[in-house]
Amino acid sequence: MTPALRAGDRVLVTRLDYLGDVILSLPLVDAIRAHAPGVEVDYLSRRPGADLLAGDARFARVWALERGAGLAASLRLLHSLRERRYRAVIDLYANPRSAWLSLLSGAPVRVGTRRRARRRMYTHSVEPPPDVRAVTEQNLLHGAPIGVAASATKPSLALSDAERDRARARLAGVRAGRGSPLVGVHPGGKWEVKRWGPASFAALAALARERLGASVVVLIGPGEEAHAARLREAAGESVAYLPVMPVRETAAVIAELDAMVVSDGGVAHLAVAVGTPTVAVFGSAEPDVWFPYEAFGPYRAALVPLQCRPCHAHVCPLGHTRCLTGLASEDVFGRLCEVLALAGRGSSREAT
């Protein structure tokens, strides 16, 4: 029997790790709120996911599980969770830590992915069928045990006027001229098989400047300074470079851009969530699974069709990473022109 949600109930959604996966869970959050107005939705994640959602009015509470948290800190968090008296917990990660927190939360309804013995910690375990490929759709299946059903959509993230004003101030003076596109690039990425090369990004920036009259700005995340340094070696000072910023400030800056070109990863999802036309460069992973946005607007994946891809590996098992090195800057530039055209964002020169 499907438990009914009532106004005043509380639901905890948790995805502990990976910024992109947190963003991919937002359509489920929206579906819960639409299905049961008056239900409070909380979220539990590690940083930077928790920092991203902390300023989002959709959530009554956002809990941050600190990395390396000891027993005392974990018990304090658990006590706070139990005090919320959740009607349901939806665990989208289902690793040992999140499974135990779900079980010990005291929620009478606990939904999680059917993984090994951990599935016994949930009252309802979910195993997406093979034909449900997009992660957003897989996440939505976790709402079925509490009566939530919705069609797939893209994630969205709201920003305050103050955040947008600070982003505009940050970008002041970067745009070359009135009417010229402002294009962001992000050369970072968690694994080598996700990172398009600095020389390729530099060549793309040159094409955008020469053919579109665009201004190009480089964004980086914590620990990614080396990637930006290598891009600077290749592109010089012909592009602008921004420092590492908090995740919500990064989101606000991306929202002010005309387009974003980024390697597969959390920033790609962040760009889509704020509505910026986005090109995501894919290496070993599948866009159908991890970038299911093309039907929802000016969002496109760029990839090389190789027999060995997708392999889903974090390190190229063949040692060549041709899924990235074989992707020409001209091809990615074509995708960039496509998303700009779809969004109706022109250029000061004729694209060729």
C-alpha cells in the first residue's frame, strides 16, 4: 500500500556525494512538492552540494554531513534528523553511511536503491528497469513508493537578486562590447577521462573570439588551479580568468553568461540548472544517462563516436583517451554555435 503524504509531513531527500548528482535529484524534489503541497522537504548532502542548496527556498532544512565527521558529529546529526520526525526518507546514494542514516532516522518509510544487503535498511527498494536510462528519470522512480509520479524534466536552481548583482559586478569589464557573446569555459574535472585538454579549450576560445567576436572567461573549482594554469599557458591573456568562488557564486556567474562549454561533471549540470546554453564535452560516459537535457532547451553534448566508448572508467583502460583527444575544437565550436542559435543569443560577427 502506498503511504499518503499529507500537509505538514516532512520528507528527507539525501544524495551525499557529487555536485552533479545532487543537481540531478532536483526534479524529484520538485515532483514531491507538486504532488503534496504543504509537505516540507529537507536535504542531506556533503559540501559543496549542501552549500548549493542552502540558499534554495524549496528546502525547509539543508543538512551538511561534514567529510571525515567522527562519531560524535554523526550522532549529533542523527539526533537532529530524528527530531524532524520524517514521514519518509529517500536515499538516492545508498552507500553504507547514507543507508544507516536512513534506517536510524526513525522514518516509517525509507526508500533506497536495491544494493546488496543495504536494501534491507529500506522499507521500499528501487531497481530502475534497463530502459530507464536517464538519471533524472531513475531518481523520479524513487518517488513512486510515496505516491509521487512525474514526467522527466531538467533541474532548475533559483538565484536571488543579490546573487545576480554580485555576479554582474564580478563580470564587469569582461565582455568585449555590446552585443558580443560572453562564453564561459571550465577546464576542470574530477577524472582524466572527463577533462578535455587545455590546448583544445584554448583553440575553442580562439574560434569563439575570431568567428563570433566573443569574450571568453575561464572558471575553475577548488583544487583545479593547475588546469586553469595550463589553459593560460595555451591561451595567454586573450581570455579572462576568474578565481575559485563559492558554489552559489559560481552558479550566479554562469547564469549571466551567454553560453558555457564545460567537461562532463558537476559544473555542466550547474549551468543547465541556471538555464545557460551549455555544451558538455563527454569522454567515457554516456550523455543519454548523465546529460539528459537536449529535449529541454539549448543543451548539447559533444563527443567522438568510438567503438570503445562508453567504458564508464575513471582511467582509460586502453591508455589513449581518444574519446577526448579525438574531439576537435571545430566540432565543439559547432555545438557552441548551435546552442547560441537555439537560445537566440546572437554574435557581433557572422559565424562561419
